[in-house]
Amino acid sequence: MYVGLVKTLTTREFYHSPGILKSVRPGQSLLVTDHGEPAFTVTKAGSRPRRTAEQLLRRSREVIRGDRPVTDYTAILKAMKR
């Protein structure tokens, strides 16, 4: 039974058929009840948003302000292998 975007299941139904989550769309929820009382809610997560290199660089500049040294991690790894 659907109430908005929430499907209601009993605890027994949830534990005996966990594959029911595959039928739920990202962002939708399952309300699991125990003896008619809400026990917990399961919300299916969507895929993480993809970020471009430019967005990541802009975000790093917001987090770390000011001058910061440039580190060549490839050179450090190569030196460690020697």
C-alpha cells in the first residue's frame, strides 16, 4: 500500500524478502512496522552526483584558503620505491 512515496511493510515481510528494496526508486522510503507501530524507515539512496575537476578545485579553494605549498606526490612515491 502506498501513502505518498512511502510503502509500508511488516517486520516479517522486510526480513524475509530484503529484495523488495530493489523495487523502490531512489528517494522513496519503506516504512517497516512492528505489531502495527512504525519501527523504522528505510530510504533508498540515489547515485552520488558527479563533480568535474573544476568543481573539485573550486571547493578545495573554499575549504583551504591562503597560500599552500604545491606537493608533487608522484615524486614522493617514486622516491619511496627506491
